[in-house]
Amino acid sequence: MSERHRLVVGNWKMHETAGQAENLARAVLAALPPLDARAHSEVVLAPPFTALAAVHAVVADSVVALGAQNMHWGESGAYTGEISAPMLLDLGVRYVILGHSERRRYFHESDEEINRKVRAALSHGLMPIVAVGETADERDTGMTDARVVAQTSAALDGVEPANLARLALAYEPVWAIGTGRNCPPAEADRVMGCIRGTLPGLEHTRILYGGSVTPANFASYLACENCDGGLIGGASLDANAFVQLAILALAA
Ligand code: 13P
């Protein structure tokens, strides 16, 4: 067993208005059993920016922490439409998902931009959750390991070794996201081992699996040597399913 504490993150993506998000967060809290403080496991909800304040009002003073889905690397400035780390901190945000494949694919985020965001988040005391993963084409052409290692080393370039335990990585094969085709756990564990081997110091970094996680398959990931939790999309929009995932992670 590793010393790494489990982490379960609900990425609500572009779902839920502020009012809907508040109700969903309430439903999650109501169904979550009291967490054992000694377990130090963490449960994070990452609603859209527009619902951060509403969800914070629900989860403040609870065991559930608040996450954002993206941020800009600057502190402030002429970046129309962007949100900075101090703005997130001001809303009670503690975690920020960076480099999600949907950001890379639809918004053309480069490895270099993701690296700037990771370093900015760390310097402001936010905990980055950095997503990496191969496309179906990359997997079919034998590029999986090279791709995730390249994404990981680019995202973490210049990060102080002492900060590696303050961030989490998420292995999300692009072809497994929202498809119902989850990566077989043994293969996910192998790739997460590859990610962990990218740099010295990553043995203390939490690595999450993401991609069609459900209450039926999550325990098989948690049983893997290299898996420290989950980054959950669709199932996090169902309070009962998400709480089942959190309970599995706490028990593992
Ligand atoms: P699904 O759980 O819906 O496959 O989404 C995974 C994901 O992208 C989480 O960030």
C-alpha cells in the first residue's frame, strides 16, 4: 500500500447552472458518510466557473473541497474571458484541473501553456490536477507511452521537486472519455506506472484514472498499484453514483 492519500474529483464540465450546481452539491453532501479525518482522503467537486461561489457556499466547512476546471497563468491583465488563480482562491477554490484533453483538443492548449498554468497554480498555492492521455490513433500506432511521458514531462517542466507531491496527475485516455469504453485496469495501471516513471519524485504524486469510471468498475482501478483515485466526468453528475465512488476510494 502506498502512503498516498486517495483523491476523487468530480469534473462537472459545462453542466449545471449555479442553482442546479448548488442542488447537486447539497445532494452529494447529504449522501456522503462522515469521512474519517485520519484517512486524509479528499473529495473534490469541480463545477463550472459560474457555479463556484454557489458550490462553495454548500461545501465550505465540509470535507468536500472546491476545484476549478481551468485557469489562466497570469495574475491579472488584458486577457478577455480568462480567470486567474487569485480569482479562484478568492472563491474558496483549492484544486484546479489543467490540461484536460477537451481543453487541448477544442481550445488548442499547448504543452507549454499547460506548463505555465501548472507553475502559476503552484505558486499561488492551488493544487493542480494535470490531465494527460493518448488519443485512439496514438494508441493504435503504439504511441501511448511516449505521448503520456511527453505530456507529463512538458507539464512539469521547471516544477520544483518539492512541489511534485502538491500536485496530482490524471491519466485519461481520450478514447475512454464519455464513451463507456473504460481502459482495462491492468493496462491503465501499466500506463500510470509509465507516467510515474517520467521524473524522479513522482512516487509521492497522486495519479488518478479517468475515463468512463462507474461504481461498477472503480474498485478495479483502486486495486492497482499506481492508481490513487479517479477523475470522474459523467458519473459525477449523479450524486448517488459519485458518492458511491467516493466511498469506494475511502475504503480502498
Ligand atoms: P467520463 O467519466 O464522463 O468518461 O469523463 C472523464 C473525464 O473527462 C473527467 O475529467
